Amino acid sequence: MLIPVSVSRGFTPFLTSLIVCFSACFSVGLQGGSSLHAQQKQPAKANGKSIQLPWLEEPLLLHQPVKQRSPEEQRKLDASAWYMTGQLLQGRNDFRGALQAYKNAVRIDPKSITIHRAIIPLAFSLNQQNDAIDYAKRAVLLDPNDHQLLHQLGIFMYSRRQIPEAIKLLTQAARSKRLNKHSVNNVLLQRDLATIYKVTGDKKKAANAFEVVFDALVNPKKYNLNFRVRSVLNADPRTSFQVVGESFLEDKRFDLAIKAFEQAAKTPRGNPALLSYNLAQVYQKTGKNKKALTEIEKYFSAKLSVKGKSAYELYATILKSLKQEEKLLKKIELLAKNDPENGPVRYYLAERYLEKKQFEQAEKTYREALLLLKNAEGYLGLVKIYRLQKQPEKLLHALETVSQVTTQTAEIDKEIKLISQQKGLVDQLVALGGKWAAGDEPKIRYAHAYLLAKIAAEAKQTKPTIKFYRLALQARPAQATTIYDELGGYLLISQKYDEAAKVFREALNTPAIAGSKPNFLFRISQAYEFGGKTKEALEAIREARKIIPTIALLHYQEGWILYHSKQNDKAITTFEEVINKFPQRQNQSIVRRCRSLLSSIYVQAGNLKKGEEVLEKVYQETPNDPGVNNDLGYLYADHGKNLEKAEAMIRKALKADPENAAFLDSMGWVLYKREKYKEALPYIQKAVKKTTGGDSTLWEHLGDIYIKLKQKEQATNAYKKSLEEAKKSKPLDPKRIKKIEDKLK
């Protein structure tokens, strides 16, 4: 029996596996005497034309092709062999071996979509997500109409918060020529697009996508939606008729909104009164305020509270449109009286009392609301009352309570800022805290001390800040990391560098902060360098790098210390090392910082061309980055180049961060260079008032503008302040000091 076997280019992995299996079958199948067993042990003999296996009577003839395979044919065959090997291994649950086989296959045949489709889910299942994404991106380039893969990849990118990339992939999927617009795939794709557009605030595109979803929900046969898919969509809160209707309402598709809200009312969880609320919204938006009033009254009659305060805010808007605002307070009071279990109406009523400075009624109503619905909103309302009434003890207790019931600190910080602006109230609170902390059995608690420290810090009262942070640390040592970080940070911003360094050093000697040691080494390096102790700063940051060598920021910090201490050659080397060592996406902001400072070094050394080239390269890569726009715009402005473009770039940066002192200074400076002196002045004035502003350059710019405006006295004061800041900076810059002194002559 002659069995041809192709070995013209050597055995491929797949053929090898077949030969092994073939041999194994014969080994098991030939159960004969010992002589046959002995034959099996004899080696196979080959003569170039055939292979003689010892247990076969006739040799296996080697295949002699009439025509030799081309390199391209052999490449495809080798790739297929590895692909089949991967299939075989995957079937045996050797997933890692299968993945490697697929990788070998795709390396040989990188244009095979079949291999890519096999490798992607396997890489995901083995948690090799970066590889999976890479292969998926290649696959969609090979097959731009693979809407299912595009959809899956888009959702994955969204889960990673890479929203622009997700939208790009999903919209490409939606444009696929193979996508049936009346299919389940399209409905699910439009659902996901609608969700993302809703998150990004693109009302029109969200409504466009929701139109498809809504049509499918109302006409399931049109889209071949089976029971399971309909159940999934109906159970998904993202595609509820209520959500869909709200999206239509936001984009002013009022007829569709009404239809969606009517469908919502028909669902098992639907409620006619909720439909009335929704209709009231539509009628109010379309100027039919009398109809809107009728519908919102129906909602109130049902004593619902599901829409929270928004129902009462809508009612207020309707009354205002009808010029009946005077009815609002009495109506809300009546609703609260008739519905004693309704918390939201009481919160809304308390706010109205607070607006009218009816503090007693407001406090009483907030407390009633808190009995029904205990949340941060009620305690924040009390904080506002006690702040306006200047009642320090009640205020501190209310702040303590609200800090315990919420992790959302933004509103608390907002109140602390407002409190800090009332000097008399701050003094009362500091005195109260001192009184509670006195004696052998102090009654001050951790929250009191911590909140008082934050209030004092916001009010820039250093002694009370230090005192209350220390009391907070004593009351709760477990919070050492937070307390040391905030206290040291306050001292650093206050330019008390030696004191800040002592706080950070104390933190480093505290066992409780062991897990945060690199952070405090980073912080102390800042304090040391600003305090003129470069050697200690470098030692600290290098120690941090040894602990976590893979953090780009720590490597950048060493470069910054060298830059700040005028060791420019070493700084250049360090920044270039960071750029080369950390090219990953997550380190792009650090790399941009390195390039910005490299640019600054080159410009200071007189190499303006190279400085511009470095920043222009960064700008080409990230044209929308505010910091890059500011830095390059300022560089152009400072050298009187591309002034119109520079102004546009800085305005772009300022739009992204209107309170940034550096951006404000840049805007003032480019306007100065464009001889728009009056327009430039308010930007620089605002910049020097900022906590992060106030440095020598900003004050010098302010003086230059005053000179152009012929306000010599103000210019002199600004230059004096600039000189004062220059003399405080470490290391000293003699050239800069001389330049400012010359302006004062």
C-alpha cells in the first residue's frame, strides 16, 4: 500500500502532528506477537524517495510535486499549518499553546482575517487585552466592514474610557456595507451609540440613535427582534421608553417624545401620573404653559415623589412663564402639608425659605425633610443657614455631620471656601476650636479639627492651620497620610519650604504612611528644591525611583530638579531618557512636560529654533492639549512671532482652564505684544492674584503693561514686587534681578 506524503519543503507543524497521530494509531492497532513489537522498535529508513516504517510491508512514497510551490503558496501553507495547530491545541484546552500557534500563523500571513478572528477572543479570554486590541485593530483594517468586530472593539475602548476612539469604531460599524439596517445587530449598535452620545452630551446624535431603538421596540418584527432580545432591551435602563423620551425631549423632537412617554406609561411599571409629568415637560418646552400646568397638577394630585425636586422646579418654570410666580411658595407649602411623607417637596420648600432668608422656617423644614430622607443635601442646607447666621458651633456640628454622610466633597469644599471669605466667622470658629481643644479632657473631635484646619488653610491663617491639622493627627493617627500630605502641601504653596520639608520628613518617619513613601519622597523633593537644597532633593527623588522604578513622574521629577537648579546639560539627558523610556500612552502627559522643559532650556541657551522645533513637534501630536497650546503660544509671543496664531492658541488653552494663572499671564503677554495694552491688563491683574501666580515674571509683565499705559506709579509697585519675588527664588538668577533693577531706575 503506497501512501504519498508531501515533504517537499519539510514537515510543517500540522503534518508533523498528523504523522504522530498516524503512527500512534498503528502502534495501538497492531496488537500482534513479540516479533511485530520488535519491528516497531526498529528505526524508519529513508532513501530520498520513500520512507520505510518497520511495521508496514510497503514504504511510504514521498510526494514529488509536478510543479514546485511558489514562496507565496508555501507561506500560506505554513500559516495554515500553524492555524490548524492552534485549532488542535485549542480543542485540547491548551489555550496558551493555541494562542502562540495563532501568533506564529499571523506572523507568517498577517493579512489573513480568519487567523485574526481566531486570535482575538482567545487573547481576551487569556487576559492579554493589549494584544487582543492590537490584533482587533489590524483585523478591522483588513476588513473595514466587519461590523461585529468593530462593535465589540468599540465597546471595549469605551470600557477603557477611550471615548473618541470608541465613537470612531462604532460609527464605522454603523456605516458597514454588510450591516442590515433592520437587524438586531444594528439595533444593539444604535443602543450603544446612543448611550455614549448621551454621556458626551451630543443630544442630536443620541436622539438619532435612539430613533432606531425606539422604532425597533415599537415594531419588533421590522427588525426581526425575537422575544429574548426584546426582553433584554425592555429590561435595559439605557433603553427604557422614559430615557428614550427624555432624549427626544432634549433634542426638541417633541412628537417623538410624547410617543415615547406614552409607551412608557403602558409598560408594567408605567404610571399615568408620571405620563402627566412628562407631558408637562413637553408642553412647557413648546410654550403650551396652560396645558403644562394642568398636567403637572395631575402629577401632584397622585402624591408622587419619584421625580424628586425636578417636578417642583418645573412647576416654578411654568408659573414664571404664566407670570404667576407669587403662587409658588403657597402652593409648595400646601403640597408639603397634604403629603407628609414627601421628602423632596420639603427640601424644595426649605430652599425657597432660605432664598427669602426665612432662616427659622428653613431650618425647621430641613430637619423635617431629614427625618423622611436623610442625605447630605439636608445637612448642607443647615450649613448654609448657620454660615449666613454666623453661628459657629451649629455650623461646625453641621459640617461634621455632612462630612460623615457623603464622600462627595465638592459641595463641602465650596462651603469651606465661602466660610473662609468671612473673616469674622473664621475667627469665631478658630476661637471655638481652641476652646474645645483646651483642658485636660478636650472635647474636640477629629472631624472638628480637620474641618477647622481646612477652613484656616483656605483663609490663609497659617498658625491655626498647623494647630488643627496637628490636633486631627493626634485624634486619628490612621489618617496620617492625608493630614501630612495636606499640611505639607499648604506650607509648600505658602512658600514655607523648610517647614514643608519638616512635615514631609516627619511623615516619612511615620510607620502608618509606609505605603505612601514614594509620594512623600516626591513631595519632599519639591520642598527641598524650592528651598534651595538641590542635593537633598535629588537624594529624595532617587530614593523614590528605587522603590518604584516604573513610574515616569518620578524620573521626570529628577529632570525638573536639575532644570530648576540650572544644571541644564544633566536635565537634557534626563528628560531625553524619560522620553525614550516611557513611550506608553499613559505617560504621554509626562513626555509632553519633558519636551516643554527641553524647549525652555534650548530657548534660555539662545537656541530659539531648536526650542520651537521641540514644542512644534508636541503640538503636531496633540493640537488640542491646553498646556501645549499655552507653551508654544507664549514662546511665539515672547519672541514676537506668529502673534495672531499665538493668541488663538492661548485663547484655546484659556477656554479649557479659565482660572490658570500661567494661561492668564500668556494671554496678557500676547495682547501686550500685539499692542493691545488695555485689553492685556485685566488678564495679568487676575494672574498675579492667583495662588499659583504671583511669581517674578508675572509682576514684571504687569509693570511693563502699566508703563505702556503711562501709569508709572503702578508700574513701579509691580516692578518692586517682581524684584522681591526674584530675590526670594532659589537658586537666585542675578541676570534677572539686574534686569528688574534696571527697570526701576
